Amino acid sequence: MNANQQHLLDAYRAAQRGEAPPVQPGTDIVRTVREVLLWRRFTSVVTAPADRFPARVLRTVRSLGASLLHPRPLHRDPSASDTAARPAAGHPVRAGRRTEAAARRRAASPCG
């Protein structure tokens, strides 16, 4: 059953009961479209220029361009520290055995 047939059936039932007939299908489509267009015009005037669609697209393109030119690392090693002490120029770097104090602290640690 299509919309017109349903409307005819509803109109017949309303006439039998003495009620007002239902609104015909498609009557309010033009009015609804006009209201939607009016609402869009209103929001375009009220919306700040920085929040409008072209400005948002431009911001997105700029940020993508910046991220392509200066990529950030996807994964950062949590054990690496930006403030890690680097040896000063001209000073030797000691590698090898731990000191006795460090060995005692490690041995006394309950975590192993």
C-alpha cells in the first residue's frame, strides 16, 4: 500500500467517525525545505567566520601540511629521557663496573 492509498483509507475512516480528515501526504514538503534553507542561511550568518566550513578545511589542510613537513615520532620510548645527562665535551665517559654502593642498593632491593 502506498502513501496515497493509506491516505484514502484514513480519510474514509475519519469520515465514518465524524473526525477531521488527515493531512494529505507531501503537503508540507515545500514548507519543510524552505525552513531548512532558512535555518542554514541563519546559521551561516550567526556562525563566526573562523568556524565556517571553508576556514575549518583550511585549518585542517594547514595542520596536515605541517605534520607532513615536521613528523612526530609515533612511539616514544618511556625509558628514554629528554633530560638525560650527556657527558660534557672533553670529559671521559666511564663504562664498566658498578660502584660498591650501587651494587649494595641493587642487592638490598626486594624486587631483585
